[in-house]
Amino acid sequence: MAYSKKVVDKFENTINEPAKYNVGRFDPKEMNVGTGMVGAPACGDVMKLQIKCESKGNTHVIKDVKFKTYGCGSAIASSSELVDMLIGKTLEEAKEIKNIDIVEALELPPIKIHCSVLAEDSIKQAIEDYEQKQ
Amino acid sequence: MSGEINLPIYMDYASTTPVDPRVAKKISDHLTLDGNFGNPASRSHKFGWKAEEAVEEARSHVANLVNCDPREIVWTSGATEADNLAIKGIANFYQQNGKHIITSKIEHKAVLDPCRQLERDGFEVTYLEPNEGGLITPEAVLSAIREDTILISIMHINNELGTINDLGSIGKIAREKGIFFHVDAAQSTGKIAIDLNSLPVDLMSFSAHKTYGPKGIGALFVRRKPRVRIEAQIHGGGHERGMRSGTLPTHQIVGMGEAFRIAKEEMESDKLRIQSLHSKFYESISQIEEIYVNGDVDNKVSNILNISFAYVEGESLIMALKDIAVSSGSACTSASLEPSYVLRALGRKDELASSSIRFSFGRFTTEEDVDYTLTLINHAVDRLRELSPLWEMYLDGIDLDTVDWQTH
């Protein structure tokens, strides 16, 4: 498998220390939680991303993130990488994250670019869900 | 425990086997100046005669294992070439009798691709569906037979599932209808007894490297009584009674001969040992929730076990099991991004097909290997399920088939 060391390390760290790498769930009904779930089992990957925000006036800051991913090694590494990018960011900043940022951070092979696209979709959806609740 | 174990553990014997040290010794005796290096086709000196003798002895060992006449064995470069020679050889020779061929959807590519090629050349091919257990039923074969059917090609043991087709019943139908019957038996030798003296099979393909012999050598059984004729696919020199030209690779042939001689001698003891490893493995792995064995457990060899781990994706499981060498029907391991066509033919959903792993044991698998593998699997499946949103939904009682997934 033509994976970079970065993908392999990220994958292994995530499965070996799930708590440290933000694997888990928030109650999706909480008002300060936004949930995004993208992908389909038949396509081989499903990502569920949840953000927990704190608001100061009109600014919402991502305080914590939880995720779960079903998919190949690079799908799991991509969502874990995305989580690292999100914590502490405002929603406006989080919206600026593009799949290419994940591709570059993990040196994803071309055949696995779709994993990063899925990760980008998951944060978009989580933000949308959060904003609808406000 | 890992102190005594060499990692990674090889659990992929169905893909290839290591050469048995006794076979390696035999091979190395047939390479150098002080060994038996001659060209078996050289008629004018002792070097040739000695090489020919070694080749014929090896031919007898192969014939012995499957109970046929040595003159019915044709050397090829492997089972792929044997399959090509059988299928195209029959099709080309007998095409005036009809242009219809019957095979199955779960054949190896070495059978499917020659069939596709024949379709481009004007033949028609019926690809039979297996039943749920991965078996091709004699009834399915019978119902596909037409007036112009000239060949039936069905594998003996399926390489992904280990399921065993009923050659006797399928062959009987073929005989009654006067249709040639070819069998890809690459996975069979040394695993189950084959008696070509009584089996109604006309052509059978063999491989050395699945049975502790070297890669690059195989054989095709071509029945003499009743006589089966095939058109050669490789021309030049008329070796192997014109059916397959090319200088015989003495060292590989003696390797295959020795491997098959040992297989005959040790099949029963190998089988018993592997059966006990299989029982242990199967009993333990059955304790894991939501696993599915692919292929009919009551009709399979014990050296192959194909399992789907629901809610875990296959490639990630293989990555998490990096200390075990296994193979996967998973999407992502191949460039084609397709779940295994064999598992799909069984009617498995894509997600179950792509969460499948094939474990295959062999002569050098130890009980410690099996124990260690089980520990790693339990750990990896636990971890990946903890990470899986699908497992979470399953535990919450959500039926995944009712979810409106956003396909991409």
C-alpha cells in the first residue's frame, strides 16, 4: 500500500489511543453540538463528525470535537487529521478548511483524495447543523 | 508469546506457499554444471538423457498424486497457462461442433479472462451464479447446457472461499451430454484427494506454487481415454507432444514433482493438523459478535476461512492487522476499487463483501501462530468498532438499511 508514514502513524495512533484522538460521541440533541455524517456503507466509508461550540456574541468557537469513521486507513487518518485542525477555530475559520489541506498534511495518494473530500463535507455538514440550532 | 514468533505471521497460503526445503534442495540439484542441468530435449548425449529422466520422474509424481497416466500430464508455466491452454485449446479445436461455453462467476481470472477473449472471437459464454454457499450446483450446470455447448469449466476449490464443487456430479452431466469438462484445481493438490481414474473430468489445471513447489510451473491433465484433443497455444519445437512448445525447465519441473510427491505422502497428516488449527481458529473467532463466514462451512477445505467482520472496513482491518499477512476482498487494496466479485456473486452486500478477510493456513502454520493471530484480530476488531459510526448505530438498534445515506 502506497501510504505515507504520516497516514500510517495517524491511523495507528488513532486506533491505539482513541480517547486522546477524540474518538467518541456527543449527545446530538445538545444545542451547542453540531453533527455531520457523510458517506455510505456501500461506498466503503462513513464519517461522523461532531463539534461542540462556545459562543461569544456572534462568534462561535469550536471547543471540542468527537468523531467516528468507518472506512479505509486513509479515511480514518483524514478524519483524525481534520479534528486536529478544528479545535480552537471559529466557525468562520473552520469553513475555510479545504480537502487539499488534509491531502497535503497526510500526503494522501491520488487514489485516496476522496477521503479528504469526505472529511471536508463532514465539517461543512456539522457546521450547518450547528447553525440551524442557533 | 511474541518472543517465539516471527512477525509478520503468514496466513496467506492460498495465495502462494513457501517452497518446501526438500523441494528447494531438489531444484538446486538441477541447475549448475555439477548438477543435472541438461536440456531434456537433447537426444545426443547423457546430459539430455539424464535431464529427460528427471522430467519423466517428476511427471510420474504429478500423475501419482491425481491418479492418472503420466502421459496425460502436459507441463505449463502455471495454472494460468494450463487454464488458457484447456479453454482456448478446446474452443479452437472443436469450434465446428458449437461455440457455447459454460463457466461460473466465481472462477479465477485465469478462466474468466480466456472466456472473455473467446467471446470477442465469436463464442458465447454462460457465467453461472453460485448458490448462497458459494457452490456451483449440478442443476445450474444442467440448465445452462445448449445444443452447441462444447465446454464446461468449473473450478474444484474456490480460492477465496475454500468451497468444494461436486466434480463427480457435474462431470457426469457433461459426459452424458458429450461436453468436455475442464477443472481448475490450482487450490486442490495436497488438500483433498483427486482420483482422475474415476472422476469424469477431461482436463484439469495444476499449479506448483500453491503446494510448496516453485512459481512458474504448472501442468494440464489432458485425458487420453476417451481422447481429448486441444489446439496448441504456444508453437515452436513441438515439445509435450505438440501441445506446449518450449524448452522444459528441468529445475522447476523436478521442483513440482518433488512437491507433489511430498503432497501425496503427507496429505493426510497435513490435513489432520490443519483441520485442528482450523477448528481452534473457527471456534474462537465465532465468539466475535456480528461476523459472517463466507462460503458453505460444511463443504469447504479447512485451510481457507473467509470471514466478514460487519461494521469494520476491510482495508482498515488489514492495516490494523499489519503483523498478519492475510488477503482481503476489500475495495481499497486493489486499484480497481471494487469489492470481491466472488463475494458479490454470493449476494453479499457491498459493505460485507468489503469487510471480508481470507485467512489461509498451511504446512508451516503453528498453533502459536493461530493463537497470536486470534489475539490480534480480537484487538483490531474491538478498536475499529469503537471507531465505527456503523457499529454505534447497530448498538443503538438502528437498521442501517433504513438510513438515507448520502452516497458520493
